[in-house]
Amino acid sequence: MLLALAVAALVAVVSASYVLYDTDLWQHLAVGRAIWERRQVPTVNLWTWHHWGEPQVTPSWGFRVLLWPVWSLGGVPALFAWRWVTTLAAFALAYATARALGARGLVGIVVLAWCAVIYRIRTDLRPETLAAVCFGFVLWTLTRRRIEGSGRPDRAWWIVPVAWLWANVHVSYYLGFLLLGVHLIDAHWRAWRGDRDARPAMLWAATAAAAAISLLHPGGWRALAQPFEFALFWRNDPMFRTIVELQPLMWRDALRSGLPLLIVLWPLLALDRVRRGTADGVELMLCAGFTVLVVSSQRFVGNYALAAAPFVARDLSALLAGLGLRGPRDAWARAGLAAAVTVLIAVPELIRADLPLGLRVDPRTAPERAADFMAAHGVRGRGFNHLHLGGYQIWRFWPERERLPMVSIHPEDTPEDLRRDFTRAFGDPAAWAALDGRWHFDYALLDHRQDPGDRLLDVLAADTTWAYVFGDDVADLMVRRGGALDSVARAYAYRVIPPGRERLNRLLDASVVDPAIRAAARAELERRLPDSPYSSSAHRTLGVISMMDRRFADARRHFDEVLRQMPRYPGTRDMLGIVALEEGRPGDAVREFEAERRLGADRVGLDYRLGIARARAGDARGARREFERELARRPDDPTARAALDTLAAGRVP
């Protein structure tokens, strides 16, 4: 048992050890630092320049005030320790709940580890890590109360201080009242059937006390109203809809962890108990409620895993025992089997390329170098920013109001009319012009990686009143000419290389036929490289320009640097394959093209180029297979047809 528990705990810790990428971290730290420095919880806006000083709720202040000393004492390692401790605490409580429900043996441990793997995507440094412990405690307390009877002091009162903590660390506090409501219904049902241990009156009293103490929040009832405002008014707001975690469950992404299987398995197990005459009303209600929540929003994946874990552990253990499936007789063999199954369940999720394991913060999620430029060259004033970049601006520049963002990580802190106009500005040039006319921005700090439909960088690049003064893989900084930052624009503006994907593609098209444009672009890109170590996009463009000049050694050097910084940068292996072909290295070209294909990108002509490389490497059969694959995907491709005909004639295409 101890071996199986140790392996399950290790899996939970490793699951919560992926590289931190959540941009909200910086605002959480900044607010925590401000609370400690000011010795009070702010009740006005101190985080954005446009509504500075206006009344505002500070959500999750309790989490932030605890997180700041953790960071101060231990930095990044301490942040990971926070993730590990809260994850282990939440699932230790889930395991205790499963044991209280009657789960025995090793199957329940495997189920708990599986649920911890599902839970992993919610282990970023967010308030819900602490809320998860509160969730686990409330469910465990109510479960113990339900099975212990009236011979002991009522555990319901234990929930009251936890309710206060939960309300002050995360807006999900209402889930505690959902758990209480489900157990109240169950208590009334049991009391109606003559169970003297149900004690609904005492549970009502504890619930009322929990509700009253939750109001002891610096933001008062306004803080507690936020989740209901979201449900009633904000869920279809354009700015809220841009937040990934508020969108419906992404089934394809959830497959690796096995979440879809759990969503199917839990209700089947609960209904099987109904069939066998051992129905659990609490389980049925929680299963229905949390299934609706998790399907409706990514945000509830963690809560779903914690709610399901103890019940599925109990039900599956009982089902397998009833079927006589007990595993090997030897205890060590059973423990080894449980440990092996635990690890196998975790592997598909743990090898996700988009959540690589590592005890560090991804530097490409924060506009650190752009902020360095702002600090060094006096960039301040009325700034426009992407929502997710605002937290780092607050971290770097608070309390300098003139360097704070326009919007922070919390859409609810932005007035409704501004939320609408702000969101439209990224895709509609007219909406941007109206917003800029209203506020007359001095600078714009924008994400270098444009989302689909985001045209703002291209719009600003085409506007001669704006100058592009800094760019790296994280952020692009534009300043207005003719205003307070005109000296910055004149000294640092790039005149050839633009921000924005559309304008860059136009530059590359012009570079094909004009060596002078290529030379000017090369000079500006090389000037840009020392500004930031996060320069894979600049190196990639330099590689393409070097290929146009047939400077293949330079191109290879730039593409190798791209892969050093961003090993999965789309198209880079493809480019290295083309370089290898041009240098007469078909074997290397085959390896590069195959590596590109393993990334899963559907790049036009990749199969054709791989066929050419195989043909030149002497693999005629493999070349034919690649050309046929290209034609199967693109039947009208004349180059692949011609290459296949050339190969059939016994010549190398």
C-alpha cells in the first residue's frame, strides 16, 4: 500500500511540474507585494492607468498575500513547492474521502493518481490551487459527517472557517455551498426516511454561519457577487470569451489525460450502484452537477477531478472486487502492478509537447525585454496592451501610473463599454481608430504571436503615425510619432522590417526580386538581435533572406539558432531540409523533412520535397511513395506529377 501511494504521489508531483507559462502569475505576485507593502487590501483600482483610484474589488487577495512571501523566500523553486504541496494536500483529502466512503485496496490509489493527472492542467500558480484544498476539505468533512452518525460532535462546524478562507482566496467559493446544498438535500431525504443521524437542522445552521462569515471580505458582498455576475451577464462578453479557460471543454486536448473516459465512467458506476440497490444520492447529484460544469468550461476540470476521484475510487474498487478481479496473490506483485498501471496512465499526458516538464518559468510568456526597453528609454503615458501582457507590466512598473497597462488580467475590472471596444480593436481597423481617437495612445505593447483574426500589428505597421521600436518573440512595442515619445521613435524606429505577419510576408515577397531590400532588412534584423535572447522569429527571417542570397551556410546557422531557442518552431526543419538539398546533402534533407512531418504540420509540398530528397539519396521506391502521397493529398499538383513521371523514366528528378 505504501509503495503504491508513493508512486501515486510521485505521479501527482511530476504532473504538477511542467514549465510555468501562465501570465497571470505576475499580477498575483505584484498585488501580493503591494498588500504587504501597504499593509492593507486595496479597495480601489491601483493597477491600470485609465481608471486609477476608482472603487474596485481585489479578488483572491488571500491567495496573493500568501504567495508573495513564498516567492520572496524561495523564488521559482518555492513556487513549484507550492504547486506540489497544494496538489498533494488536495488529493490526500480526496483519498481520505474515498477511504471514508469505503474504498479499499490498490484500485482506488490508481484512480486517485489518474484524477491527479487530469487535474494537472489546473496546477498553475493560481488561486484555485488553494481553493482545491478547501474543496477537498469540505467534501471530506461532509462525507465523514454523513457516515459517522450523531454520536460525535458535528463536523459541519469545521467548514465555517474554511468557508471564510475560500471566499477570500478564490471566487469558486460557491462550490463549497454547492457541496453543502447537495448534502442538505441528502440529509433531508434521510431524515424523511427516519434516519436520526441525518441532522439537517445542524447542517443548515453551519451553512448559514459559513455564508455569514464569507461576507467578511474586504470587498464585501460585491466580491461574493462576481461569479453570479459572470453567469448572468459576463459569460458572453467579448473580452471574457477570449479567455481560454472560460471556453467549453476542449475534448481533443483532454484525450491524453483520459478525462473523456472519466466523464463516461463516473455516471456508469453511479448508475450501477442504483442497479445493485446501493444508490448514493450525494454521488448522483455531484456527478450530474460537475459533469455539466466541466463540459461547459475548462475552468472546472480540476474541480471535476477532485469531485469524481473518491466516488470512482470506491465504485470501481467495489465493482472489480464483485467480479472477482483481485490481481496477483502476492502483495508486492499487486503493488508493482498498481504502480505500473499508475505510471502508464500518466505517460501520455506527461509527454505533451505543449506542457514540457521543467522547474522554471517560460520567459517567453512575459514581455520582459520590451519592459526593459520601456524602462531604459522613458516609454510611458497612455499605453494600449494585450490583456495577458498587463500583469507583467504591473509587476515591473507598479506604482508608476504612467507605465501601468490599460487593462489588467481581470476583464471584470474594465468597464463594459471599454471591454467591447477593446476587443473589437484587434480585428477591426475602424474600431481601433475610434478607440485611439478617444484615448490618443502614446504607445502599444502587443503580443508578437498574432491570434487568428488579430490584425492590429498590421494596422499599426501601415500607419505612419506609429513607429516600430522594439520586437522579439514575445512582444512588439510601437510608439506614436510627433508626441511625447517622438524622440524615441526617431532614434529607434525600424524603417524596413515591420511588425505583423501580413506586412512581413509582403517584405519577403519584395525581397525575392530586390537585393537592396534584402540588404536593408538583413541590417535591421541583425541590429534587433542583441535586444533580446528570444529572437527565433528574427533568426528565421534572416535564414529565409540568406537562402534568397544563396548564402546557405548563414541560413543553416540561423535556422539552427531557431531550433535552439524553439525546438518545435513550425517550418524550420523544412527549411533546413531545403538547405541540405541545395548543399548536396540529400540524406540530411530526408532526416530534416521527416522531422518536420513528425511535428504534424500540413506544409504544402513537404511530401514532394521529401520525395526529391529520397530520389537523390538513391531511394527510388521511397521517392515514388512520397510523390504518390503528395498527389493523393493534392491531385492537381503538376510538380509532383512531373517528378513521378521523371522517376518512372529512370531519371532522378
